[in-house]
Amino acid sequence: MNSEIIQGSFRVINSRAHNIVKHVSRLRDDAAFRRSSRQALFQGNNAISHIAKTNKPDIVLSSSSEQLGSFVAKELFLVSPSVLQKISATESPETLAAVFPWPTHSSVEQSRRLLVLDRVADPGNCGTLCRTAVALGWDGVFIAGGCDIYNDKALRAARGVTLANIGVAFQSGSWEELLQTLAVRKKALGHGAALVADSKGGSPLEAFSRQIERNDGPVTLVLSSEAHGTRPAAELPGFQRVCIPLSAPNDAVRTTVECFPTPPPNLLVAPMFHRRAGILQNRASSLGKPPVAIFSFNRQWLT
């Protein structure tokens, strides 16, 4: 039996068996349900406030009535700590959770700086890369298979940036759909630079750095699957394979950021060093252009 009390501008839920609690919990666990409802659950007090500025939440649940008063949503619920624990599936949940509609992202066809995540399966990696791309000024992310960006862990790693309407295009699709999109983008924006990070078979990035600095066209960077590695050349027409040469023989030293001695000012070079810590920034752009971020994938750190 549902336990619900009407109180002011919000309703009170004390039962973990309430239909709203079941709905929200299912959004957390069921990707197919997320797609059919076009909603996603996000938890995190500070991030929810930022997301809500550009994407009005459908549902806000909090254990604090004062906290609820600062939100405008379709439905507001004051819930018990036990209900929040049920929703979050963690021992120490935060005091706030929200259900957001999926934002209507534009196509990446118009993105001048496009990051492609090719079958990146780990939600922590996926979310961290999405968040970092936005922080570095990239305006498009294409997810070619792999992780669901609205997965609970991916959203937390991304700090909810994929739920905000901030002018960054997030698009999911197959590899074939990506190649079709890139062909349309090339006609609209020009040739540009197309790079794929390959720590084992790529040419040193320094050989391409001046080319990228002089290039006013679009830039595409592909980061490949942790498990499957980089695609064969036949599946990457027109892409240059690049890597960051590391002289240290011990993989543990890859935790240190390595930059070229004289990188162009709009080129940021940083290896991905840990699945949770994400990406270190060593040198940022002094120009107005968004920096080109290159990540050296090392499977040992990603699995």
C-alpha cells in the first residue's frame, strides 16, 4: 500500500514500496526503461542544482523540506532517509535525488571539436571523458556503442553534464552511423583533422601538432574500447593514428602527465591515467581556441 501525505507544495513518501520509488529505482537499473521513458535518475546535491538551471526536472526527492523549496519541478516529494537509501542503493545517500528528462541534443554534424568514444564500456571512464570534453571546450561527443551515458555510474562520473542543456551535442549510434555523420560534417565544415589515439601503433603526436595548430577546420578524436583496442585501419578511413611516446619502461609511471617541450598553445596533451581519477591537465590553451586533448590509452589502468 502506498504511503503518501499531501503537505504544502510537495507530497510526503515514507514507504519504500511507493510507485514513485519503484519508478525511480527502475530508472537507475533498467536501460530499456530509461530509453522508453526518456528519463534518467541523478543524485548529487550540488550538481542537481546546476542541471536544473537548464533542464527542468520531472521529479525531485529530498529528505529536507527546505531543500525542496528551492526547486521548480513537475513533482516534489519529501522522503524518508530509508526511501532515499532505496533509490540510491548506497549506504550513505545524499539528501537529494532528481529525475530529469533526456535533453534534446543537437546532432554532432555541426561540432567543431568532436570526441568519439568507440565502444568504451566502463561507465566511470565514459562519464569522466564526457565531463572533461565539456570542461576543455569541446562541443560534441559521439558514443559509438559501449556505455549508456544515462547509466547511474556514468552520470555520476560526468557530474550530470550529459543531462544539461549547455550547447554541447551528445549523440549515440553505431560505427556506421558515425561515419555517415562525419561525411555530412566534412561537407559542412571542411576536412579538418581526424585522429585516433593508439598507444601501440600510433605516430608521435608531435608530428601532427603544427598541422593541428594551423588547422581552422573541425577536429575529431577517437578514443577506443578498453577491451577491444583501436579498430583496424580499414574501419578508420582518413584517420591518423597518434600516441604520446613515453620513455619510462614502467607502466606505473604513466600516472605522470607528459607534455611536449614546446607544444602549440592550443594543444593540450594529457594521458588518461586512472579509471576513477580521470584526466590530468598539464598545460591549457592561451588562445581563444578550445585545446585539442589527446589521451594515451593504457588498458592496464582502464580495466
